[in-house]
Amino acid sequence: MKICLIGLNITNLILASVFLKKNLPVDIYQNNKIQRFKTKRTIAISAGNFSFLKKISNTNLQSWKTNEIKIYLENENSKEIINFKKQNKESFNLIKNSDLNNAFLKNIENSKIVKKIKEDIFSKRLINKIKKYDLVINSDNNNFITKNYFHNKIKKNYKSYAYTFIINHKKTNNRTARQIFTNYGPLAFLPLNNSKTSVVFSCSGNLRSAQDIYKLFKKYNTFYQNTKPGDIEKVSLEFSMLRKYTHKNILAFGDLLHRIHPLAGQGFNMTIRDIENFSKIVDKKISLGLPIDISVADEFQQNNKHLNYLYGKAIDGIYEFFRLDSKIKNSLSKPIFRILNNNSVFKKYSNLFSDKGINL
Ligand SMILES: Cc1cc2nc3c(=O)[nH]c(=O)nc-3n(C[C@H](O)[C@H](O)[C@H](O)COP(=O)(O)OP(=O)(O)OC[C@H]3O[C@@H](n4cnc5c(N)ncnc54)[C@H](O)[C@@H]3O)c2cc1C
């Protein structure tokens, strides 16, 4: 069985580790022209997803665990409107993208069955090169195949930018992730250790200067003292859902399938759940003595496409709810969340929704 992954990004590094665990050889086509996308972003990973990653990684994957998530509204940011607390289980595992990347790179580095191949992935010749494989997984957002066969998407432009930076601050017991729904958009504080926190500010409107962002951050920050903010990374935000997951022997994967607003920290969690579901289909085929080919991709698409769409739309619904709510001075969220904050069923299902998605 010949399997190929296009792109040396975090999605493919994890997929390669899944194949490695099953002793299935894979080739990874990596770009020979430009460097891999590097980000200073922090990624929040749910408890269930993190334990799946630990199972497939042979390295000692470390994270900073939060046990509580607090949600705040504009003008009320010293008292949370809702609080999600988990007993005996972390709410999120916080890990730098680069640390996750390096851990999974190390995982495959010394393997004899995972081969990295440098290739011009922008060239039309890529089509001929991948014909020999039974299954090709393309997780790369920018190559010849993506541009020509995986561009038909349901899209929405949030007309917002996400500004990400890390703050150093006075030591504190830092086990609570926080999000304020400000009039500009959601502002998240994701702890990395007792004196370091990652900030993600999804701010509507045109691109703002670093000085503007630091000023807004100071206005809303009532949680950390003596803050020293680092450099800002910015990305324009969009929602996108791919209409068709497959083309010939190729399956699209990762952010290429679904891209959602970062307000719930769920984009990559969706991909991890996809990888786990994909892995189960592969196991089933192996146990039946069936080949690992495009039929795996077809089954994956059939089982997951509608769930991914619904999940992505639900996150978009949360974004739209708070956008409307901030225009009418939180007159929807205040009464609703006062009731929901005391409702254990709502909290249980919110926790499950962020940990396991819709496929409960
Ligand atoms: C500011 C921000 C914070 C995030 N935080 C979390 C988190 O806490 N937990 C989590 O599970 N996922 C989060 N994500 C999503 C996560 O970063 C991506 O799913 C992941 O990096 C994709 O990795 P990859 O290897 O598939 O793709 P790569 O090849 O590494 O690149 C994916 C590209 O897509 C961009 N991107 C991702 N989402 C969007 C979007 N909505 N609009 C525009 N561009 C986007 C990334 O910036 C990157 O350039 C966040 C995304 C953004 C933009």
C-alpha cells in the first residue's frame, strides 16, 4: 500500500505518526521552495484530544493545563457571566504550536518507513508524481492540487483580524483560561505557565497598529500585573468549508476542509477529531484485510462532512450571537447566561461539545 501526504505541517506530522503507529509506510511531500509556515500561536487542545495525541506520540508531550474557563462581557470584565469548571479533568491543554510541531517532527524523524521528499508542490508535475499512490492526503493550503481541485468552498469573511502575542507578567496561579466578548470582538487569555500567557484578540475592522492593540489590551486586562507584551502576529479571519473532500485518489484534510473563527479554540481540535475518526476507519479496513485506498477517504467524507459543517456553523452562530449582543449592550447574553451559569446540564453538554464535537 502506498500512501502519500502533501505538506509538512502539524496536521500531516500527526497523520504520519498515526500511520507509523500502524506500521504503514508513508511519503511526505514537502515544499522545496519556501520554508514551512512558522507561528508563535498557542493552541488550546481539549482533554480528550490531548490524550489521543499522547497515545500516538512516542515523545513526552507536555502542556499547561487549565481547569476553568471564564467568560466575561464588555464593561463587566471583573465578574464573569459564565464559568466552566471541570472536576478532576483539565478544561484545556495549552501548548505552543512550535512545541507541538517539534514533538511530532521528532516522532517521525528517525523512522525508516516515513520518508520526507522535497518536491516542487506548485508545479503541475505534482499530478503525475502522486498517481502511483493508493491514497494521497493533502493538508497543504497552497499548492497546485489545492488551487486546482480543492477551491470550491462555502466561505465567509469575518472582516476581522486575529492579533496574537505572548505576555510576560507577575507570577500568579495561572490555571484559568478567560475570554472577554468586547465591543471589538473576542479577547482570549490562554495561560502558558504562571508568568506567561498567550493573548488572542479577534478584532473587527481594518488592520490596526501594534500600539492600538496594546492599548486595547491594557484597557481590558484586569487579570495580570506588570505585563510585558511580545511581538504581534496577525491573520485575517475567515470561515470556510470545503464542498467536496476528495478528488481522484486525493483526500483533502486539516484547515483545507474547515476553517473557523478562533473564538472557541476549536479549529485544530476539529482536525484532531477528524484524524481519530480517520484512524478508526483505517483500523477497520486493516482488520477486514481491505486495502488502504480512496475508499477510506470516501467513508471518511460520508461520516464526517455533515458533522464538521454543523460544528463549524455552531461556532459561527456563537460569533454572530455575541456580535449582535454587543450592539444591543448585552441585553441578550446577560439574562440568558445568568440562568445557564447555574444549569449543570448546559455546562455538561458545553464541555462535551468542546471535547468530543457533535459525534458524541
Ligand atoms: C488566531 C488563531 C488562533 C487559533 N487558536 C486555536 C486553538 O486555540 N485551538 C485550536 O484547536 N485551533 C486554533 N486555531 C486553528 C489552528 O491554528 C489551525 O487549525 C492549525 O494551525 C492548522 O494547522 P495545519 O497544519 O492544518 O495548517 P498550516 O499549514 O499550519 O496552516 C494553516 C493556516 O491557516 C490559518 N488559519 C487558521 N484558521 C484560520 C481562520 N479562521 N481564518 C484565517 N486563517 C486561518 C493559519 O493562520 C495558517 O496560516 C487558531 C487559529 C487562529 C487563526
